[in-house]
Amino acid sequence: MSAAASKPNEGAITPPVHLEFIQNQLENPGSSAAAATEIEEYHRALFLHHHAAEWEQARQMAQTHSERLAFLVGQLKDTELSLSKRPGLVPVMIDGREDTAPSPPWNAWELVMFALCCLGIACLIAFGVSNISFNLLESGFVTFRENPIRAYLWTALLPVGALAIKVGWDCLQDRRSRDRYLWFCLAAGILGVLVWIAAYATVYPTLSKGINDQIASLTVFDAPSTSGAAPRGLNFAGAKWIDVVTVAGQAIAEIFLSAVLGMYLTNLYARHRPVRLAVDPATAQLNQERTKLEESVAQERLRLGEANGAITKLENQLTALLAYGKSLFHRETARRQDQTQKRQIILEQLSDHVRHHLDSADPENHLAENSSGSPSYRGNGT
């Protein structure tokens, strides 16, 4: 009879041990060693009949993953070798040449000039914003007198304009174009200063006059005016042209001079900045490839482990099945030996019992024979 179950669970060993085959082998005459070998071969063949396809599939998967893992490991070693031969950082190209020359150290004069330029930029921006905002507040417009914050918002164009001029200089790549741009801005700033000085000198030509001279120059009569024409020295909005030129010259000078000071700070820092290095593009690409290869190697190791685990599981199932079959064979052999010994003991006991009865019955038979033969002997003697 087979010990197969109708619905074996996941932990059961399939196929089960064939008990009927073991019993048949015990019935056949022969040595127990040959029977054990035949039982082992039979159950091995039975197991492979059920799991040969699964076993071969797991073996092929393990071989495939092993070959792919060896290929990926070889590629990973080649990538690491290429990374070891390449530098991680390379110098940056500045003005068509590699930035490899060391920068000179800072000296006291350059540090002082750097600090003065920073202070000058802050002062120009602060004074320009303050002067124009105060002029707007003193102009008498209701929108500025009721909301002084609007005057400061209007003056925000000065620092933004200076920054825009500096950004335009930064966008230039050619050294000669940068120099021309810087000299143009410097000329515009100096021109604004000269215009402001000229306008200031025109508005205030009599700084040496005393109080008495100022009082003597006053008059109580109005100056004659020409009807239908704008007063002399005023624009269409009623403002004096000299005031317009003064404010415009001051604003232009502050904007361009702030930008020029920013350009000088950039050049000064560029002479003493550290050497700039960048990541080598080939090194970055090799690093990405190494990362991908490491992930692929890890995945292949997991898949190879799963395939080897399936093979090991099947091997252990086969080993357990053969061991269980051997144990049943030995149990059946021992049970049959016990039965044979019991039968032999019973037969011996039966033979001893029969012999004992026969032995006890022999004297009575002899006495009966003697008693039957004695009268005839007497008669013959008479």
C-alpha cells in the first residue's frame, strides 16, 4: 500500500515513501544490502519523476544567474579600475586656459581697497536713495507726503540699475570687451560727477557772500513777467533746468560708479580666489555606471541565491525521502525478524510441549504391554 496523502501540505515531502515496494523487496529472497540499494534507487527515481523538471529549471536558472553575475562583477572591476586611473576633479577653463596657476596671497593694500570699495558702494546706494527720496518728499506732492514709503520705493531703481550694469559686465566672456565695458561705465560715472559739479557751481556761485550782501541783494519788487510764455530757466513742468541737470547728474554718477566699484571688487577677488576645480564628466559618468552595476550585482546575487536555495531544497527533500525510506525498510526488517523469532519460539515451545507429552505417555504404554504379555507366559510355562 502507498502512504500517499490526498492533499499534501506545503511542508510534506512529495512523493511519499512507497511502503508496498519495501514490503515486496522484503518478501523476495536476497541480501538486505541489495534490497536497501534497490529501495534507495527506486525512491530516487520516483522523486526525480515528480521534480526533475523543477530541479533542472532551478539548475539552469542558477547557471544563468551565475554567468550573469560573473559578467557584471567583471564590468564592475573594469569600471573601478578606470575610476582609479582618472582624477576626480579637473581644473576649470578660464579665458581659454585651465585654471591651474596658484593665486597670490592677499596683501594689506588690496585688503584696504577691498574694504573701501565695499564701503563706497554702500554709501553711494544709501546717499542716492536718501537724496532722491528727500527731494520727492520736499516736492510737495500729496502722494509722497501722505505715503513716504512710496518715495523710497521710487528710489529703488538706483541700486537695481547699478546691479543690472554689473550683471551685464559679468555676462561678457571676452577680456577686451570687459575692459571696454568697464572704461565706458567709468567715463559715464565721471561725466555724471562733472555735470553735477558744474550744475552745483552754477546754482551756488556766491558762497563767499555774507549776510549783509544777501540782504542788500533782496528787493521788494517782483520781476517783470511776460504773459503767455514760460519763465526763463524753467522747463514745461515748471522746474528749473539747473535742478534737473543736478539731480540727473547725481543719479547717473551714483549708478555707474557703484557698478564700476563692483567690477573692481570682482577683479580684485578674481586675482586672489582659490583654484577652481570641477567634477570630471567622465568620472561622473563612471560613478553612475558603477552605481548601476552595484545594484545589478546585488539583484543577481539575490536571484542566484533563490535558485541555489531551490536546488538545496530539492536535494534536502530527496535526502529526507531516502532516509525515511531506509528507516521504514529497517523497521519492516526488524518487525519481520521479530515475527520470525516469535514463530520460532512458539514452534520450539510447541515441540517441547509435544515432546514432553510423548515422554510422559511412553511408560504407561510399556506397562500395558507387560501386563498383557504375562499370563501367556505363565500358561506356556505350565
